[in-house]
Amino acid sequence: MKRLVSLLLAAAMSLALAACGASSSGSSVAAGSAASSQPASSSASSEAAETLSTAEPVRIAGLKGPTTMGLVNLLPMMEAGETAIDYDLQLYGTADEIVPLLMKGELDMAAIPANLAATLYQKTEGQIQALAVNTLGVLYVVEKGDTVQSIQDLKGRTVLSTGKGTTPEYVLRYILTQNGIDPDKDLTIEYYSEATEVTAQMAVAEDAIAVLPQPYVTSAGMQDETLRVALDLTAEWEKVSDTQLITGLTVVRKEYAEAHPDVIEAFLAEYAQSVEAANTDVEGTAALCEAQGVVAKAAIAQKALPQCKIVCLTGEELKTNAEGYLQVLYDADPASVGGALPGADFYYGAE
């Protein structure tokens, strides 16, 4: 009998990104009643589950927002008996809540910001490995008005942002610096712990400028039609770098991966199916995102999903994309990736 995890989420769930979010504690989620067309899994069955090296559910943590959108279809797949693995998906508001659980072995996997994954690799002396790139660039500059046409237009302005010490800060600072703008002198960047705080500040400011991730960009625009997407920071990144901008990595404890290589293989195959469903069955995935508390409203998720760049890049693709991105961050500030670049053993399944 498949073991399902009960859904116990607070009534007022807010959106979040891998780099920011509500400060609520984690909640386990399971497949709800939201409709979604399910991808078939030819290898997943109850018989297959019995042959795996563990019958325990995979304990995987995610942040509310894009980095977990690619995981949600695993739950109805599991409910339909189409997976070889049971999943205990736990949602958290901030990455800081996930880190101690992962380091203490109370989680097996987690979807976290890419630079945090590299930092944990250093802190644990190589005991954290990356399984997949889960999200590409999702950051945008939005404003009330029509004053920002280029990065240069941010000079002398105040920019509101989330994610201090995580992806949004490092991406913004890198792009500014590469454009000859000193992020500490040429403009003012005000950081907030939650994206909801940023949108609240924008609502009361006449000429507000903010860096926001999807799906907050979509949510804010639906609430205030005067907001305009001024710049796509992924496009701005590509103008000054030959690497691809990424947001999150799905990681695993090395000890767990070594003990259960068959579980990792099954997970990666099922994860790829879940990501495919997120990109092809947008309406169904959006309904699941609301049901599981990943995004507050299905309407927001449905509109935002095409801009969230949900992926499952493994093996050499994982290494090429993550290595290049982390190198850029290291060159800008070694502390952003834990003081040193991860070794080759960080990239699971890569040569």
C-alpha cells in the first residue's frame, strides 16, 4: 500500500521563491484533489517499489515557488501508483529552515538556491551533491511607470528586492557591476525578507522599482495594472556572460545517494516526467500548485509557469550549466559559493 503524506497547510499561504518566502515552518504535502493529466511511468509500479533498496518515502524539501513547481506532479503520479517511490514532499518558506534538517539527515533531498547548494558542499566537506538544475532565471525588474529601459537607468534610484545573500542579490550585483555600475554607491538597494513585503512597498510608492521573481511578478501585475516589467534579468545576464543563469539545484545527501543509487535513478526518471508535465499541462500543474500551497492561487501559477523556466538538467548538462554559473559568482565574490568552487564530485552523474 502506498504511503501518502497528509496535507496540512495554513489557510493563508503566500507565494515564495527559492530565495525568499514566508517564515512559516515546513509542511508535508500529498496529492490533493486538483485535476491534472498524469504522465505515464512504464517503469514505476508496486513491484518495482519492492525491489528498491529502501521502502521508506524519499524526504524531499522544497521552497514555495518556482523551484518546487517541477516536483508537484510527483504526488498525483504517486497516488495513481505510477511511481516506484513514495514521496514525502515538505514545503518551507525559507532556505534557512531547510539547511539544518538536511545537514542533520532529517531530509534526503532538497530543492534550494544554486549558490546555497555550493556553500553546503563546502560546509559539509563534500557531503552534499547536486542531482539536477531545477530552474533557470526567473528574476525581473518591475516598475510603476516607464523610466527604466536599460540597466543604466537604475543609477541613482532605489531598488527594492528580496533574497539578500542568495540568488537575487548576487545576480543583481553581478549584472550591475558588469555594466559599470557600483551596486554600493551608484544606487540604493533595499532588501526585504519576503517578496510580499516588496509588493506591499510598491503599492504605496509612486515611482517604485523592484527586483521580483516569478510568480510574484505575475501576482503583482494582476493586482496592479500600472506595474510594468522593465527588464528580464536573464536577458541582461546573457548580455554580459557566456554562462546560463540558473536559480535552483535539487540536491541529495551523498550518504543517501551512495546507499540508494537505485532510488536516485528512479527519482531522476520520475522527476523528469514531473517537470515535463509542469511544462505541458500548465493548467493541471497550476491547480496542483494551489492545492499543495506552492503558489497561492492557480490563476497566478497558470499565468506564471511559462515564465518560470522549470527544467530537469542532469549529468553533463547539470555540470556545464551549474559550473559556469557558480564560476561567475565565485569571481564576483568567493563567499557567495562558500569560499571555493565545488569539486567534480559535487555533480552527481557527471564525468
